[in-house]
Amino acid sequence: MLQKHTVAISDIRVPLKRKKTLCEDKVQNIAESILEEGQNTPIQVRPDGEGYVLIEGLHRLEALRVLGEDSVLAYLVRARLH
């Protein structure tokens, strides 16, 4: 079972391909939800050297950045081996 970890937002790298899918309206809606209810669903990241690479949760991550947060709840996942 995956365990939640608190990760510094500054340590998370978002792949360029993933950044292109960002929708500002969705970020604002999620930010409002986080203000009311808190972060309910952790993002998913994988370790990469000294930091992490975002796997899932771009809009949640960006909403927390907009809100000025320094950290995010995250599940650490391993990369798939093909």
C-alpha cells in the first residue's frame, strides 16, 4: 500500500510534455477546493536524483503553488520497467 509523504514543492520537476496540458481554470477551481477542504488526494511522484518527477496531479500541484504552499502530500511510486 502506498504511504503519504510530505514533499517540498520546489523539489518536484514537471516534465515539459505534462506542463502543456495545464488548464488555469482547473487550477483555480482546485485551489478554491483546497482552501475549503484541504488537499484530499495526494499527487504521485517518483524519486529522481536529489528530487522528484511528477507522475500524476499537475493541477493539484499548481493549485498549491498558487496558494503559496511550500509542501504537498504525495505518494512515492516507482517507475515502470518496460
